[in-house]
Amino acid sequence: MDTQEFIDFMKFKFKHNVQRAFLRYRNRVLIDIEKDALLKVATFLYKELNFRFIIATGLDNVKAFEITYHFSNDKTGLLANIRVSIPKKKPEVESLTPLFVAADWIEREIHELLGINFLNHPNMRSLLSGDNWGAGEYPYRKPVSE
Amino acid sequence: MKQKTIIPVGPYHPLQEEPELFKLFCDGEIVTDIEWETGYNHRGIEKINESKTFEQVFFVVERICGICSTSHPFAFANAMEEIAQVKVPDRAKYIRTIIAELERIHSHLLWVGLAGHFIGYNTVFMWAWKYREPILDLFEIITGNRNSYAMFKIGGVRRDIDEKDYSKILKILDGVKPKAEMLMKAVIDDPVIHMRTKGIGILTKQDILDYCAVGPTARASGVDVDIRRDDPYAAYPLVNWKVIVTQEGDVFAKAVVRFLEIFESISIIEQCVEKLRKDPPGQIDVKVKNIPEGNGAGRAEAPRGEVFHYVITDGSNSPVRHKIRAPSYVNVATFKKSCVGQTISDATLALAAVDPCYCCTERMAHVYDSRTRQRVLDGRGLIQLSQQRTQTLKKNLFGKNT
Amino acid sequence: MGIKSYCFKKSLWLYHFAGASCNNCDIEVLDCLTPRYDVERFGMLLIGSVRHADVLLVAGSINKKCKSRLLEVYHQAPKPLVVVAIGACGITGGVFAEGNTFAGPVDKIIPVDVYIPGCPPKPEAILAGIVNFLNKS
């Protein structure tokens, strides 16, 4: 499946859950999906298409939090970036750890650095700080200018 | 009487965000569970990079890990060139590939030495590190420093390889090849090493897929993943080489993969030097004026697996967000599978097999009694335990203490 | 001859502590042991417990989490003790001094006797640093 086929396929499969899909460069795809569809999309990519989960990037873009999940298809070199937007008022998103263990550490890390809660995560302890720094403050959040 | 023991292994481990304290829960001598705590080496590099210009970021990412100090700039350069849509000149591609492959050779030799040290073969340790020195000399000839090479920039490389250095590179590689062969034979034909490493720390194909592990760890378990081939970059599509895959998934298979990769790397460098020789010295970089708004992902195959950099830019001269994932971030998590059910002396080796940089086991490993919390064994003691076991095996095998 | 120079007259045992380092200095310290540099011929030995050490080698910047560990290690060590800060990060914090977890260079936490600059210092530089100190004391 080449990159354009993959985008069309995702649009067909998840219809209104896919908000926008960009083809970036030769084999990079950026897909904005709804927050609630995350588990469905991730299960499909991991279980059906056998994509490999690389990592997730958490970002505070001032208006909202966004998490980009990076999946790799090692047969074609396709890199699928699945982006969800999370409102600041209620920073919660479904955890992917029950689906694959590889998401465990990065979810704990994002929880610690950005303060996003992952629902159904089996073990939401802090990963990096222990009790030494950063209790209650999130270093990767952008300062609010108002 | 049964006594449950907690063995902390750690806490120092010198990769980016993953220096960790492993707690091995043991029942007698068998490891039953493992738990970890990280953050002893958290330096906030991703945050630091947000206040640096793109040119400066190269020097920071180079210092994420001293052993992979090419792979991180390589992945970052790939990401930035994707955003800026830059075509790198061929000559720069070959130079980049040479540096990356030299790094793979020195890193694999380093691992072989440390693995030898952990099972009590200090001769292997000394040999492997001795044969690693010429590679570091080569780095000094090409880049001016033994580690942290500062070769990369957006759009190319900082320095050219001098024409009179080609023969030096080939000569040193010719010297390394027979030594690596000798070392490989010594390790692969040794019956004691067979007994210590075969069937130890097995990771099945399914484990690798669950943990999304990469690099030699995955390739030793039959998962055929190598970013150099799957998502080609630099000069890898322009030269002939093959991906080494074995099926067993134990420590021995990982050693075999790393040894064979050394020879592949030597072959890649020789081909690149040949290509450089044919072309007259030319352009080694293109000028990149400004970086547009956008996001880009860069991947590179480090000695330990896939390095992944994701950069978000906004048109200014520093990144808005720079996410870095080192290969050990996913590989280290497989300890939960490879250590459980092993004896303590084998657990050290299973930890080392992933190549998480040696320091973790070398320095601050202590065994605590779970009731009295008193230290029973320290790091050296753990290694001694492992070394004693090799001695016993040798005695049983050869009938005398060799 | 003072007590300090008396203590450091013969074979020194080294203990190596890496803070939040990038591993380069650690590898170079280990390089000193291997055949090309071979400090073991001077009776120097890298050991696993600081309780037997004469020299504490500290490499890398110190973050908030490993600061308490460094203090613990320092208090466990027998005195007199030579503390050596290796590399730019050990001396000033290097590129990591701006990090949000940085807890200060080594000499703000424990007294340091020898500074060996470089990123990373070559094995020769590490040897020369310690030898210079011994000749002075």
C-alpha cells in the first residue's frame, strides 16, 4: 500500500473520525483524528496493518494539548503520525498501554511533563522525577500569557 | 525457608532519559519480577533544545549519548532536511555514512568487550577494547576528536575527508578485520560461552512486537527491521549490504548479529571510500537559508536500533518542540521478559545483552535482603557471581580450573 | 610528608561515579584501563564500592535526582579522598546547565581537588590530571 492509498483507506475506514489528513513528503502522513477514536485507530494500525509503535510526542500549543502518536510500517518505510487534540480544561485521553506495552513509559512521561491523564493506564506513577523535583508543576507546559 | 530478595540494579544509566534503577525481585536465585525507576540521568534536553538555534541543537543532541554521538545528529539532520526540503550532495552522503558505520564498529566492539567482562572473560574485554582503539584513531584523523565528532550540519557535513586519508581508513579497517574475525571465532567456538549465553534471556518474536523493540535486539529474534533499508537515507541505498537476522532471540544470537554487523559495516565503508575516491573533491554541503514552518521526522539506525527525532518548527530559528527517542527507550523495557525466570547471574547478562551502555551494571548495583534491607552484594559482587558461574562451568567441562 | 601525600603514595583505587552524563567521559575513564593506556600497571584499579576507594571520579552534570546519591557516596568514602571532576559537565554543567533538572556543578555539592576539562577529556588528559595532583601534594 503506498502513501496515498493509505490516506484514502484511512479516510474510508474511519470516515468522520478523520478530521484532516496530510501527505507530507514522500512517505510521511499526518492524520488528525478525534480524541475518542484514538483507541480504535491505534488498534487497527497495530493489529490489522502490523504497524510498529515508535513513540508519542506531547505538545502544549497554547490553545490545547496535542499528542502525536508515531507509527511505522517497516515494509514500506511509511511513517504515520496520528495527532489528537486534547482540551486544556479536561486533559484526559485513552491509554494505549493495554494494547501494547511499548506505550507504558511514554504515557507516564507525558503525564509527568505535561499533566495529561491517561485513562485505564495500569500504573500511572511518575517516570522521571521520583520525589526530587516537579511535584505539581509541569515543565513542558507553556506559560500562560494572560 | 523461602526468602524473597529485592536486588536494585542501578540507578545510573547514561542514555538520554533512561538511567534507571532496576529492582529485581528474587525468589532464591530465580528472578520473579522486575521493576524500574528512571530519571537519574534526566537532563531536560528536549526543553533545552527549545531555546537553542538549529545549528546549536546539533551540539546538544550529540551529547545525548557519547557512544551514539553520530546517530542523534544524523536523525536530527534527516528531520530538518525533510522540513526544509534540502537535497544533500552525494559526497556528504558518503561521508555521513562512513562516520555512522565507523561508530557502529566501535560500539559493537565495546559491547563485545563488556559482555565478555560480565561473564568473566576479561581477556575478551581487553582484546575488544584494544582493537577498538584504531577506530577511535580514525575518528581523530577524520573529525579531530575521539568522540563527539561535530560532523553534521543541516544540508551536509562540516568537513571533508582528505584525499590522503583514504588509504589510512582502508589500512586501519584491514587491520581491524582479522582481529574481529579472530575475536568472533574465539567467542562463537567457545563451549563455555555457549553454555553461558545459549538459551539465556530469550525474547520471542511476539515479545519484540509487543515491546516494539528495535535494532540488534529485534533482529536477533527474527524481526527483520532495519531503518537503513526500510526508510533509506544517506548513502545506504547506493551501496551493497545486507541486514543480519537470526532467529533464536537469546544472548548468543545477539552477539552473533553484532559480530556479523561489524563485517557488514567494514564492507559499507570500503565501498563508500571507493566511491569518494572516484569522485573528485566537490561540494559537501548546501546552504540552507531559512527553515519553514512545519514538522518533520528523522530516523537513523544507531548501533542499538532506530533513533527517532520529531521536530516541530514555526518559521523561527529554533524548534518549537523536539522529541527524541533513543533505541534503548524501548529495548530496555524488554528486560521484563528476558530477565524473569532467569537466575541472578544470568540476569546481569540478559541486561547487558540489550546493550544499554555498561554503566548500569558496573557501578551502583547492590543486593539488599528484603527483611533487613542490608546490602549483601554490590555491583562488583554481582559480576563476580556471574564470573564464578563461568568458572564452575569451565571446571565441569574441562575437569580442571583453567 | 603530610598524611595526605602519605596516603596517596602507592596504588590508588578509583571509584567512578557518573551523574547525568552523556557517557563519553565514562567510556574514556574505562579506556584508561584497557591495553593502550593500562593504568593498572601503576596499581590503579577501578572498584565497585566507594568504601575502598582513594579517588572519586565524578563525570557528568549532576541533576536533582542524583545529587542525593552523590552526597551519599561522598559520605561513605574513607577520607582523605581525592575528588576529580571530569569533563566540561562535571566542572560547569556544560550544555546541560540550562536544564530544568540541573542541580549544580560538582564543586557546589562536594569539595573537588582536581578538574580535568575536555568534552570528553582524552585518556591521556585524565592520567595527566591525576599525576599532576599527586606530584603537587
